[in-house]
Amino acid sequence: MVDDPAIRELLTRLARPHPSGGKAIDRAALLAEGGDFPEVIEWILDHEGTPESGGATKPAHGLHGAMNAQPLRAEQRRALRYVLPADALS
């Protein structure tokens, strides 16, 4: 089990500025840090962090594929990063 100060230190080290004014942490960076991923994600969500997914459409192929792209359902999207409010790590 990871304690609160250790999670704050980890997120402070991995965070980068987000256009919203908060801090963004990449999911890949969290996974690369080790086995405490579920606890860190729980901490982020408990501190008003929100998942941010990447592409919202299925890739389409062909000349006019972009016109026929279909939005992905919520369960098909995986968060690429998590965004914390500006004061969450202070």
C-alpha cells in the first residue's frame, strides 16, 4: 500500500501543465512507475482528477473515410492521461 505523501511526490514528479490550468499525468508514465497503478488512479479520482481519452472516433480508411468515422462508445475509450485540478498537488 502506498501512502498519500508518496503518491503526491510521484504525481508532482510526473505532472506537466494542462491547458485547463491543472496538471496532466500520462497513463503510460504511471504504468511505467510500477505495480501501484490502481492505488494511484484511485487517489487521482478521489482528488477530483478526471480521465482524458484520446481519439474519440474509430479510425476510418480510404479516401472519404474521415467523413464516415463513427464516435467510440465510452467503454471503448481508455484514458490516455489524467487531469488534476491546479490545487490537487499543493
